[in-house]
Amino acid sequence: MGDSHLKPFDLTGRRILISGAAGGIGSEVARLCAGQGASLVLVDCADISTIRERVGEDIAKRSTLHSIDTSSRTEVTELSRQVGAIYGLIDTVGICPMDDWMADDWDASLDRVLSVNIKTPINLTRAFFPAMQAQGEGRIVLCGSVAGWMGGVQSGPHYAFSKGGLHAFVRWLARRGAPSQVLVNGIAPGPVETAMTAGGNYNPDAYPLKRMAEPFEIASMAVFLCCPGASYASGAIFDINGAIHYR
């Protein structure tokens, strides 16, 4: 490890891909990674101008920006050809519709949630994991949820189902990455103040901390898991839920 223990949060010279970069958590991840010296590949389904606006011009001009549908294996495979090998992958993509699972047309919502929340991490890791193995190092951080443990606070069954599956996938992939020093972890936030939760009738007064999380508080853990200080963490889901749920 050399003198890396003296700089536990340093990402200088590291190339990090952030998916969902235009979102509340993803844009904070971008700002924090840039602040630690990383070079960034920013990916989102939003158009390039929106990604640039969300992360800020200063970060955007020092990054490469890509507008793709990460639930499409074809588009993600093409992205990997353009981008090449990376050191870190932080996936923050996710949707959580507030709808009625008993409604006649709910199956379309179920299909969409599973496509975005399950296919995205599968597609991204299939595309970038082999090169990490070949180079003998890498970090992967996937975004789960407290819903994956206890059903969530306001989320529907499709979201809880997808995040529980994501937690299992983290452990599955970590076993396969460890021999090549590719560390795979997940984060499981409680409710966060983002566009995804807006209008969801959350009641922060009912939570132990009397508030929802800020995107910065979730992004900080995701970035740390790519840093030298997290070099012995793999196969874990890190709970950041303000004492809402214990395991």
C-alpha cells in the first residue's frame, strides 16, 4: 500500500465513472470526487447540457460527459468501448415511482423499475468489471436502500424488491472481484432530499434525527469507498439511514 495510509481520502490520478451524475446524489459524488483529485466520467440519461448544469461548469469541463440509457446493455457496452478502463465505478441510478401496486396498469411500472434499478448495475459491471480484474485493482460502489432491508418508508414493492436484489448482487460480485483486488460495496440510504423523493409524503418528524438525509451525506460514503482508507472493505452494505433501521 506504500504511503497511501497517509492520504486515506486521496483520489489523485484515479479515473472514476459516476452513473446518475445529473441526480441529487450523483452530482454530489461528482463534486466530492473532483475535490479529491479524481478524473471523472459522468453518465446520465439526461442530456449533456443538463449533466453540465447539475455538476457545474468547472467540474464538467474537466470531465467527459455521456448521455445514455444505462438500462440498455448495448448502450453501456458502447460506452465502455469509448471510455476504456477505469479505476472506480459509482452507480447512483435509480427510480422509485409512488404508485398503486394493485392498479391494473402497474405491471408497466414494475417492468420499468426492474429495468432501471437492476439492469443498470448489471450492465455497468459487466462492461467495466473485466478490465478492473485484468488491471488487478478497482472499486465498485452500488446504491441500495434501507428499503432493501425493511421494505422502505414510503416505497412500493417494486423498489424494495429491486434494492434487496441489489444488496445480494453486491455480495455475489465482491466474491468474484476479491482475488483481483476489485472491491465491491453498496450503500443503503434512508430517505434522501432529492427529486426522487419529492412529493412522496415523507414525514421527517417521525425519524430519529427528525430530518431526511442530504445528498452530500450519502455521496460522502460512496466516495470514501473508492479511497485508500477503504482498502479492506468489500462485500458490505453500508447503512446510512439516521437510525431508522438496525441490522
